[in-house]
Amino acid sequence: MTSYRTYIIVWLALLVLTAATWLVSYTDLGVMNAVAALFIASVKAALVALFFMHLRYESRLVWAFALFPLFFLALFIAGTVTDMLFR
Amino acid sequence: MPEERSNHGSRTADAFETAKLGIWAFLATEVLLFGGLFTAYTVFRINYPALFHTEHLKLNRLLGLINTLVLITSSLTMALGIAAIRRGRRRLLELCLLLTIFMAAGFLGIKYLEWSEDFARGLYPDTNLFFSLYFMMTGLHGLHVIGGITVLATMLIMARRGAFSEQYHTPVEISGLYWHFVDLVWIYLFPLLYLIG
């Protein structure tokens, strides 16, 4: 069973990552600003899903349920953007 | 992994596994609901980068940051509440649920301040594409926060009536998964709208 301490460490990591995304937004990196922000957001999302939502301890079936909408979301965005750019 | 569980075949354990699949399936539909808006955001951002840049500077970044911290912390208290009832500590669960609801209400209060400020400055959903997306995305997310408060308040009432124990606390776990999802959406909304317009 996950200890109270683990949750507090994850929370602290989320606070540090929030501070990081805030600080990065004040530096001008061009396109990399968006990449950095999305990367940090995804690390935070992974921490929430793995620890707070207990995905780390779940069966493959639950993992499949969690991942399939992300696959479709990627498909929607990639498909729409491709259509828009190469029309 | 399922094979590690000693209570294999127990009906309560099976019911819990099924309930978890149910909420994850619901969350999948939620990802796709927000997904339509994230797709629209991507398309318009690529087409109108200058508009997104000038308009996003009109948002109150500090309130956005505070709300991010409030929501992350509410996810912590939710996780701690579940850890508590897994150990049979009912009073601690009640306290954690109360704190989570309190922070969820705080989030909405700050959102109210932000929107009031936007309206006062003449920024409405029909002002331009950026603000249409901003109000639609934060609005839909706000509705989910209101839904979350309703669910968590129900859990608090049930907990006070002694409905949960170390052996049975499925509704709390399921509600927790929903609440963390609301946090997950905001984790993406905050940088996309406030920081990298």
C-alpha cells in the first residue's frame, strides 16, 4: 500500500514542476516554449496518473482503458492538423 | 497485477475491479470530450499565432498559477483520504474530503474573480477566437469542478454515516479517480492558455 509519505513527495514534485513551467514561460525559446510547457505538463500528468490514480499498481486491462483515449486524441489532432496543412 | 492478489475470486474484490474499469471508461469519454476543444485549440493556434500571443497576455497569470497550486493540493488531500480509508481511518478520510471540497470551492471562487475581471475589461466569449476557446475550455472544466464538489460532498455524507471501512470504500476510490482527472485537465489548460499563448 502506498504510504502517506509517497503522496507528499509526489505533491512536492508537482509543485516544483509547476514552478519550472512558470519560470520557463518568461524565457524566450521560440517554438521550444510550447514544447517545454507540454513536456512538463505531461510529466505532471504522468505523476498524477501513476501515483494519485494508482495506475502503477493496476492491471494491464486498466492500462488499456487509460491509454486508448490518448491514442484516439493523438489521432484526432494529428489527422486534423495534417488535413489543415496539406489541403 | 491481478495474479498477486490473495483475495482472488472474492465478490467484493471483483466488484471493485469492475467499478474501476467503469470509471476509466467514463474518463475515456471525458478525454475525447475535452479532446475536441484541444484539437480546435491546436488548429487555431497554428493558424493565428500572433492573435494567441497578444490575447493570452490579457489573462491574469498569477490567479492561474494560484488555481493550479490549489487544484494540485486538492488532489493530494484526495489521495491521502483514500490512503486513510484503506487503513480504516474514517475520521482522517472525512477531514481529507472536507479539505478537498474546500479547495475545489476556492478554485471556483478564484475562477469567478478572474471571469469578473475579464468581463469588466470587455473580454467576452465573442471577443475573439482566443477568448472563445478560453471561456469554453475553462467553463467546461469549471462545470467538472462543480460536478466534483457534488460527488465529494456525497462521499462526505456517506462517510459520516459510516458507509466506508477498511474492507469497503469503492465509491471513495472511484470519486477520487474522477477528481484527479479534473486536476489532469487543468494541468494542460494552465500552460496552454496562460503561459504559451
